[in-house]
Amino acid sequence: MPLLPSKHRPPFYLFNGHLQTIIPSLFRQVEGVQYERERLLTPDDDFIDVDWSKVGSDALLVLSHGLEGDTGRPYITGMVKAFNAEGVDAMAWNYRSCSGEPNKLLRSYHLGASDDLDFVLQHALASGKYKEVYLVGFSAGGNITLKYLGEAPEQVPPQVKRATMFSTPIDLKGSAQRISKIYTQRFLKTLGEKLEQKRQMYPGEVDLSEYSILWSFPEFDDRYTAPIHGFKSADEYYARASSKQFLKNIRIPTLLVNAKNDPFLSQGCYPVQEAEDNPYFYLEMPDEGGHVGFAENFRKNRYYSEERALQFILHDKV
């Protein structure tokens, strides 16, 4: 019955889920992470850019970022720095279109793109260097990673030993309906800019004539995400890509940390029954933390997410 109590306590001045979400996103800085970029050419004639931070280890952390994020986000670089300090190499991958350059195909990324995670993971393992691999995902990257671990557990490489996810919308439809208009418009702005790039690259295949009147993720996903990525509708996309249905199949120790005051998550994103039924799947639900927040001392740059991932992955502390 892997339901875990939480020791997370945010600083008093971050007194609600919105502040706990926004302040770290806007103002956190992480110094000392030096990436080495590698461009991977995909079988479908596209590319994925991955960023390495190596310390000479035979253990590797693979990180998956959130929606419209990239490997430079402080929640990623903070985790890289924390694991590097413990003697673990890190590889953070940028989803297609997220590395600062448009990808070549009309498709980009979506929240069920576990095939791309498998591709970058297999590339990392091909060197034969890494004996152990750990996975960490945030938000969209958490959903991609959980789906990867559970949709075909027999195909997960044996080197993958443990995983930790934070702020993950495992119920995509519920979360798409819940997220507030303020956050939605921020995402739709950058997504729209990328679609404009694709409209220029693929004339006649992207219609942005009424983009400005979109106000919700279900509308966006129905009009763009679904048809561009081979789904009949937003509902089919949500149904097939949501990781909640795959949690029962996970066969490596995996921790999900979703704060109860996360402004992005619906009630369906707190999978109590799945944790009770699967001895490999652990669920922690702090009362606070926001979305990809989890600051404990903002001024000293101390974050619960990094401490918790280190505990669970490297020190086997549930």
C-alpha cells in the first residue's frame, strides 16, 4: 500500500499554490551546470537535441521537461546539479521543437510521445557505458515517462532501475479542463508561435485563421494536437495518451509527487487506488507545492523535489 506521507513545507511567504508555482518559475536561477549538446537524427528524418552533463559515472539520470519547457528550465538544471553532485551523469532531452529551433516535420511533440523518450534512452544505452539509469519527469514529462514505463513494461531496458515524477497530469482530459485561463493563454501564446513557424514551413497544412479566439486546451488539442499527431479528436488523444491507465503495469519502483494545491491538476491526477494496488508505484500528495514548485527555502535555492528524488532514487528511501 505505497501511499506515502509528505514532509514538504513551503516557505511562509509562498502561501498558496499560485505563488508556489509562479515564483520559482520566474525567479529561480541555477548556476554551475554546463551542458554538452548532441543532436540525434530520428528514424523519421527529424532530430531531437539532448543536453549532457557528465561527471564520469556509470549511472545516468534521464530528465523530461514540462509543456513548452526545455532543458534550461531551473527545475531541470537544479535536478541535474543535484545528481551530478552525487556522482551521477545526466541527460536532459528537448522535445521536438523545444530546443530553440523548429523541428523538420509538421508533427512536433505531445504528452504521449513515449516513443521519443525510448529513442533517446536507447541512444544513451547504446554506448554500453551505463549500468543503471534513473528517470525523472516534470508535468508533461512525467506523463510521457509514466506512460513509457507502463504501456509495455517488458520492453523497458533492464538498466532502468527507479523513477520519480513531479506535478504530473496523468488524467489529461481532466487537467485540460481544469487549468485556468491565465495559464492556458501563456501556453497558447508560445504554441501559436511554433504553429506559425510550421505554417510557413508547410503552406496550406496549418490554418491559424481563428487561433486568436481559442481559449482552452480542449479546443487547441482538438484543432491542432490531435490531427497533426494522428488522433481523431482531442478526446481520443487524451484517452490514448493519459498515463493513468498504465500505472497498474509499472514494474520498477516509481514515485509520483503531486501537490494537492496544484492549479494544473484535476482530481483524477491523484491515483490513490492505483498506488494501493501496485507495490511498485508510490504516491505522495503534499498539501502544498504548487505546480513544479516545491521550494523549501527559495532564497537558499533549496527544493524538495531535488531532495526527494535523491532520497527515492539513490538512497532507496520511500
